[in-house]
Amino acid sequence: MHGSAMTHITLEMLKNVYVALPTAVRQQRIAEYLDRETGQIDALITKQEQLVETLAERLDVQWSGLVAGLEREFPIVQLRRVVSSIVDGPFGSSLTSAHYSDSGARVIRLGNIGVFEFRSVDEAFIPLEYASQLGNHAVVAGDVLVAGLGDEKMPLGRATMVPVGLGPAIVKADCYRVRPTSVLRPEFLAWMLSSPQLREQFRVLSRGSTRSRLNTAVVREARLALPPLDEQELVLKKFREARQEFVALSVKARQMAEVLMERRQALIRAAVTGKIDVKGL
């Protein structure tokens, strides 16, 4: 193969590759054997993937139940009544990829906002000097981040907290920084905004034909239960326990799927290299 950035082979190289050439009968036996064996493995992999989906659905059911309980017992308020500010990221030419640098202030993008989790992926930075000019969009640990765009995989309005230790950072466009007042724990607010009930609210309120979109005015009108601070911490504790169990089981299922995939590849390799005698199998 040739190439430094992206290796490749030419058509002539491909024509000159040596391959084993068993008889037609043996080729058929190998194909039938692999179809049967890999089919069984593929079915097991599908079961593991379905298990992860089922676990996620069960967690959502528990999540929804906790929120419903709060809604029955405590007053429902609009978000604008319990936050001190909601700020969007800079639009247009104020912040583009041309401003990015290797280090400096972190730029929080949509990919960093998960469903009640901060995702440390897709890192981007701008120089500290330029970040100081965009101070109105700065975030600090404990601020709540809300996604103004969503799709089938990552729901609209999902929220998380800015983690401790992130350092200087700003939000990009369509990433909203929300600062709650003292009546709301930031973690509780992020949890409520990411809940199935609020996801549905945001879906109904969203704008955009091809991709769901919010704006800060719509976010301000979101309605949520407002329990006392001690009750907020109590319900968060219950959810953390449920989510911890979900994560542990999901990790096991994904690990099993990976093991099965490796088994599938090893089986194919062994069959086509003659390490498995397919006669009579």
C-alpha cells in the first residue's frame, strides 16, 4: 500500500494479490458453514444491542415516574421565574473555526452536551485573549448547559452541568448557558430539563422542519416542578442509584457484543485459512 496521510492500493496491486483457491465444493462448504455460524453470532449480538435499548427505556420509565411524582406534589413554575440568566453562544462571524487554537479557553459545542451528562469529546479552544472579548458567553462550573438543536439520537433541550475543573470556557451558538437562582440546585435543573417530560415539551415547542430547534425565549417558557432543595437532592440520589445500575448492565452488554464481534472475525479468519476443517460440519 502507498500513502502517508491515507494509505491505499491500486487496481494493479489488487490484481496481484495471492489468495487461496480451494475447490468449488470446499468453497461452498466454507460459505455454508460461515453463514450458519456467523448467523448465530449475529443473533446474539442483536440481543445484546436490544438489551441496551431495553435498559435505556426502563431508565426513562423510572425517570418519568420520579418527575411525575414531583409534579403531583409540588408547584409547577416557568423556567424564567427560577433562573437569573439564559445566554446563547456568539453567532455568525463572531466565532468560527478560524478562531480556534490548540489551547486556551474551551469552546462548548453541541457534542459536549449529553442527556444529563457532560461529554468530554470534540474538544475545541480559542485564545484566552479572544475569549475575554466574548465574556458575555462565558461559563463557570455549576452553570447548566442546554442544547438548542436536536435530532433522533440526541434530543432537543437535553441538559448537563459544566463540570468542575473545566477551566475557562464559553458556549457556542445553539448551546445555552443557564444560571439558576438559589431555589434550584444546578444538577436538579439539568436533570429536569433532560427528563422525558421536558424532552416532550421541547419537542412540541421546537422550530425547524429538518432539525428541531429552540431559542432562549422558548426555553424560558419551559414548565417544571419546583420542590424544596432537600427534596431535589433526595430525588437526585434515587436517580443516580438507578442510573448506576443501568450503566453497569449496559457496559456488560456492550462488552459481550464486542467479544462476539471478535469471535465472528476469528471464525471467518480460521475458516478461510484452513484452520477449521469444514468437512462434515
